[in-house]
Amino acid sequence: MSTPAVVAGAFGVRLSVPEDWTLAQDQTLAAVWRTPAGDLVLAAHLPEPIVVDAATLEDYRQDLRRIAAARGGGLLGCELHPKLGVVGVTKEPRPGSGGVTVVGRALVPTAQGHLALTVVAHEDGPAGAREAAAPGAGRDPYGFQPPGAAPPGRWSWPSGLLLAAPSDDAALDERFPEHPLTRARALLALLRARLVRDPVPPRDAPAEVEVEGARLRLPPGFLAAEQGRLAHGQVFRRVTFEKRVAFLTVCRHPGRPDAGADPAAARDLVLRHLEATRSRATLGPEAHPEAIADHPGVRCAWEAVLAVGGREHPTAAASFFLRWPEGEGGCLEVSCFGERDDWARADAALGGVVASLERAARPSVVPDTARLQGEVTQAGRRRVYRVLCHLAGCDGVIDAKERAVLDARKAEWALTPEEAAGLEAEGLAGERLDLGQNATEQRLLLDAMVAVVAADGCLDHEEQRRVLEIAAAVGLPVDEVKAKLMDVLMGGP
């Protein structure tokens, strides 16, 4: 049997399947096999990266609960695994037969995204000997109880879900080898044994990021989206089972401070967003003044239908508008949106992000410590290196080319690895960002900043803004700084 490209190693994953499996579908990014028992095994590679750690586990469990609930089913288990990433099992009623369908899923991190593995096993006919051997009422294994009545018009949990039961205990698998739950677990174990994955560096979602002069804490699992840079903001994304995606956007609206205090103005901005994305509102937008932590503003909530690939997809969203920064003529919008059944979690994530907002640190000027005006002391070089690290990490990641520039400066300025690591940690955290009044030290910083932002060959809006902000804070001539940035943009020296 030929090996489908999706598991032939191109994505860092190799899977050898049993000879008695039938390849039912083979595409560049996906494959489907049928086992002799009639079960299905699916593999698909998706380009979106995922975060797999303990902080994200409960979110993955909630995702599977909602996926299963949409089909009348429930969650049997969801845990982390060192090779398969995050692994979950659900069951749902099989329409028209009285039987059940069991689905096992795994999200396997790869260097270029993630591999989604799915196994599907079912039985036709009413509950059999396994259920009779261990009767009991359905329950959720993690103590989850669907909430009570939802607000009018909002999604609510279906009643009568097919939840976990005593008969689902893995201890009964040996007694009932033909049961679909036993078969699904066996298939997951077989995939675990036959899958070989190239080592993947742990992908940790940054706890804090800076966007448009604001520092904020991201909800677990969110990463900056590729092609997610906005004119005045950033899009973050969390990908989960069955291509479910939650988005978080942080965006500044220059010249629209009214939206941070006036519900009508905030509602108008939401409607403009919907029009720009060719969406139509199905509920709301509802807008009202509110304060989150010590941030007064306007909260909006709505549901809408998006046009995706010729199909309509229902979504729900929550937004908060606040004047930001104070007295500088604009407002900041934080929005979290995703599946319609996830409005409560989006609303909670929004509240956590807004509550964490604070002004991003700006470099301050300290007294000149150089003995001669033309010298830069070692303390000055450390200050410059700290600010460089802060600049390189402003987009949440220091790429390889920026790292090469930092390493060159580290060697040139005789910084020890331990010293450089400590300065980098402080710079990324926005701590102790100061600079001497020595003009030579300031010029050294300017030249080094230009080298850092030019390293990746792309000078984006956020990098330009940050360079100008730092330069203004230390008193460098703005025109000269802009001229250097223009040289970079035009490919000059």
C-alpha cells in the first residue's frame, strides 16, 4: 500500500498503517482509511499551529463537549499525551438505529501546524450487553453540568445529551472487544504506536503581548495569526478540534474616541465591521456603558452569519471599546468571537483581556554615566541591549534573523550568556527600559534598532511605531529617525 503524502513525512509525521486497511481517499493534505471492521481513520494536516499544555486542557474539553452536544452526545474523556498531543473521545446517538457512534480525536503538533487524527466506530441497534453489564445514568466525567437557562436568543445546551456512563469504563474493553468504544480506543492506541513524529520545539503561547501601546494578557492557547496584522492592531487565534476557531482582535481606532464612551458610536463601529466582512447581524449589536476592572467603556455583544466558502456560518462575538490612550484621540477595541455555541466563553475571555490592559512600558532617560562624551560604558551597552530585546519581541516572537542581530551585538559588547539572558527577559517584560543621556549611547541604540527591525526584511507598522516611540523617549531627532526608517523601506543602507 502506498503511503499518503499527509503521513509520509513531509510534515514531520510518518504513519505506517496495517496492510488490511483500505485507502478510501488520498489527497495532498488528507487521507481516509477503512478498517476490516468498517471503522474509519482520518488524517488531515492543517497549517494553523496549536498550543498543547495543561493550561489549555479544560478549553479543549469544553470544545469537545460542544461538538458532541451539537449531535446529542457527550464527552467521555480528553487528556494530554506526549506523542499525540491532546486526545479526546466522545459518543453520540446513531440516528435511526438506536446505536451509538464513538469518535476519537487527536491534535498532533507539527513544526508546520498540526495533524488532526480522527477515528470513527459505530454500532447499529439498541444498547447491548456492555450497557447491561454496568447500568447507570449518564454523567460527565469531569463534573461538568450544563448551565441553566441562557439569556433570550442565546445558544443553550440541548437536553437529554448522551453522556458518559459506568459501562464506558475502560476496564470493560477486554470483555467487549467488538463494542465501538473498545474499537475506537484500540485504534487510537494503534495510531500512537505506529506514528513517528519529528521532535517539535514546545510552542508556548505568550502570556503577555503588546499591541498599539497596550500590554495585555492573552487567554490560554491564543497565538498571533499569520497575516493577522491589522492597520492599527493584531489578530490572535486559537484552533481546536474539527477546525473550530476562536479569534481575538485588539485594534486601535484613531480619531474615534467617541466609541469608547458612546454606545451608539460603538454600535456603529460594529456594524461597519460586519459590512466590511460581508456579514449580517442576527442578534444585536447590543451596546451599553460598562466598566471592566478600572477601565470604563462600552461593551457590545452580537450574533452574526458569516459568508464562508459560499456557506453561511453562525458566529457570536463580544467587544469592548475604551478610550486609549487617555487624551490621545482614539479608542481601543478588544473583540473575541467564534462559534455561536461559545458566546459565554468569548465574553469571559473578553473580560479577562480588558482587565489585564495596561500602558506598555516606554524607555526612560537616566543620567549620563559615561566618563567621556564619546564613550559608551558597559552599563550603557547593557541598557541598549535590553531595549533591543524589547523591540525585537514587540510582535510576540524573536525570529531567527533578529536573533542573529542580537547574538552579534552580544558578542561585540562582551555580554556573557547569563547576562544577555537576564537582559532579554527584562526587555521582553518591559522592565528597566532606560537609556543614558550620552549622545553616543543614544546613537548606538538608533543604529542597532534599525539593524533589528530590518533583519527580517519586513518593516511593519508596529515596528515603525515602536522605533519612533523609543527614539522620542530618549530625545533623538524624529526627522533623522524617519529618514533611517525610509532607507530601510527603500532598501537603502
